[in-house]
Amino acid sequence: DQYTANKLGSKKERTLAMIKPDAVTKVGDIIQMIYDAGLIVTKAKMTKLSWKQAGDFYMEHQSKSFFNNLVQFVTSGPVVVMELMGDEAVSVWRKVLGPTDSGAARKDAPASLRARFGTDGTKNAGHGSDSLASAARELELFFPSTTGHGPSNTAQYSYCTCC
Ligand code: GDP
Ligand code: MG
């Protein structure tokens, strides 16, 4: 089964998923979509981002016209951040999310997460890392590898760094 296929020691990608403030009440449906896509949740927490955390998280967008709206939105309420693991987790999770704009998602990918739970181009329900390098950076922001019990964020495979 999926748990056995993804158990400690197998080589899998990891990615950072965020349920944005507009979709936090849909966390149950969203976790179902994650498992239905063949991914597993290996870490999760609810948190509220500060303006600085959100700006660091979205640093590649600092010069964009939508940056302030974006940071305002993602700091407007709690978010759920998760580490997802599985075969091709980065691209599989982005496929589950659907197109960035929720309106486009409803047209082109009606079963996607953003089509189902997003509102518009900014309020679009979820985030997914866009590459393995982004995933490593974003996982480190929320689940620092120097603390706690769990896999290293830089390893391509999963093993516990403390036991
Ligand atoms: P993603 O990787 O699909 O989330 O898209 P991007 O990395 O390009 O943008 C990050 C986030 O900024 C998106 O998820 C949206 O919340 C927001 N965003 C992106 N492009 C636009 C835009 O053209 N207009 C507005 N208002 N928001 C945008
Ligand atoms: Mg992006």
C-alpha cells in the first residue's frame, strides 16, 4: 500500500504544501486529495505567518505588482503547512493544485484543488513548491532540519537524523 511504498528508506521526493487562509476549513477534503493522488503527509502544522515570514517565503516575488496583496492575504489568517512525500511529489502536488488562477482552474481543471476551493488569482487555496530546490528551501523554513525528530531536508531519501 502507499504507506509501505513510502516507508522510511525508500527514495522519494518531498515537497512543501501550504493550505492558504481561504481554504483552512477544507483541510479534511484537501488531505483526502493528497492521499488519493498517491502522496503521504509526513509533517504538518498549523501556524500564522508574520509579514516577514511571508515575505521570505515568497522572496522570488518581491518585485511583482501582486506581492503586497499576496503577503497581505497569506498573513490574514492561519495556514496549514505540510511536508508531502511520494514519487514525483513536487509535480504531482502541483497537478493536484491546478492552475494558479482559480478561475482558470475551474475552466481547465475543474477537479483540481484551486478550482474547488480557490476564489481568484490571489486567493487560490494552496501552495506547492515549484522544484526540488524550492522544496528544500521551503521545507527548511517551516521544518528546520536541525531541530526535532524526522528526516533531513537536504537528503533525497528519508531517514531520521536523530535516532
Ligand atoms: P504558484 O506557484 O502557482 O502558486 O504561482 P506563483 O509562484 O506564480 O505565484 C505565487 C502566488 O502569488 C500565487 O499562488 C497567487 O496567490 C499569487 N499570484 C500569482 N500571480 C498573480 C497575479 O498575476 N495576480 C495576483 N493578484 N496574484 C498572483
Ligand atoms: Mg510558485
